[in-house]
Amino acid sequence: MNLTIQALLGLSICLNALFIFLGVWIIFKRGGLSYLAMRVPLLKKLGIQNMQGGSFNFPYYDHRKSQLALLPIHASDIVFLGDSITDEGEWVELLANPAIRNRGISSDTTIGVLDRLPDIITPQPQKLFLMIGVNDLSNLGRSPADIAQTYREILAQIRERSPQTHVFIQSVLPVHPSMFTGSATNSDIRALNEILQHLATEFAYPYIDLHSHFLDAHHQLDATYTIDGIHLNGIAYQHWADLIKPCVRS
């Protein structure tokens, strides 16, 4: 009898461990904390804030947004606008240009960029390098077509309110599926980039194909450039800077 109880108890422990493992695996495959936060309101009490588009983020987003709102942009400035991929780049030093203003915010989406766009384009900066969209795919589950609608509105507002700004539309970079825990796929990223190329033509803005320069032989983000499958290391940022340097200096 005791052996039977022990066996059942052991089986129960193993099944519980298996369910926990599967739950954690599903959460990380679907976007990690962003996915979890959208489904567990209790996490809002732990400091995760609601952001436009239905995604939730740690206070970093609001803190950085409030800080950037206090830092002026001038007509002679070159603005880098995007999410964490842009945020983490030391652009002033990488491009040896003190006129650069980094306006990337980790976890941002096209919806978030559209929301904070007035502060960026009202001063009518000289140039604007834009890369945004992967978090729409990964954290919000939006389709490339849906993202395109918001992206088009971003470009339309820039064209209307800051017509002399030289806008450079940068392709969204690939991911490395075996390292990346989000839900964005390289096929969706390719589809989005095709749309961005059409938007660039529509608005007569230069399109910079960074995507193809970061691929490995399997058409995914080269492992040389990342440790988590999406964010970039120093070698990658140097490579990126070298690719866009002519556009920054022109």
C-alpha cells in the first residue's frame, strides 16, 4: 500500500513538473513577459504598465519616454527612431557624429512610435532613420498588413509636419529562431520588409536593406551577431553603422 502511494506521489510530482515546464516553454515561445503580462492583470501591480497597442512593459518604457520628452531635438539633428534594436546602439560614437539623437525605446511598436512622433518631428530634424515593427509581430501578434497601416500613418505625419526631413526607412532585421523566444518569424519579417519597400517608393523615401546583410546561410540572423536571437552585439552594431554611414554623412 505504501509503495503504491509513493508511486502515485512520484507520478504526480513528475506530471506537475512537466506541466510547469510546458507552461514556461509556451510563454517564452509566445513572447515571454509581454505575452504573460497581457494575460495576468496581477502583474500590473508589479510595475508592468499598459502601453498603446495592448502590450505591457516594465517601467523602463515610461521612464525613458518621459526622459526623452525633456531632451530637445533641433533642426540640425539626426534622429534614430525605433525599439530596443535602435535603443541599444551607441550611435554618436559608432558614427562619430554628435548631432545624432537616439530616440529608440525598448519594446516599442509602430503604435508607440506614432504616439510619440509629434515630439520628434515638430522641431523638423535634418534626418530620421526609422526601424520599427518586430515587436508588433512578436508582442502584439499583428500581421504585416496591419503593421503597414500604422507605418503608413507615421510616414504621412512626417511628410505633412516635417516635409524637409530626410527619412531613411530601414528594413527590420531577421531573428535566429533557435535562440529567439518571441513569436515573430522570419517569413513575417520578410513580408513586412516587402511592404516597407513599397511604402518607401510610395513616399519617395530611401529604403535601406539591412536585412540581407545580417543573414547566415540559412537565411536567419547570423549567430555571430547575437546571443539571444534578436538583439545585437558590438560587432553587429559596427556592421550596421558601416552600412548606413554614407547616408548619415551625405
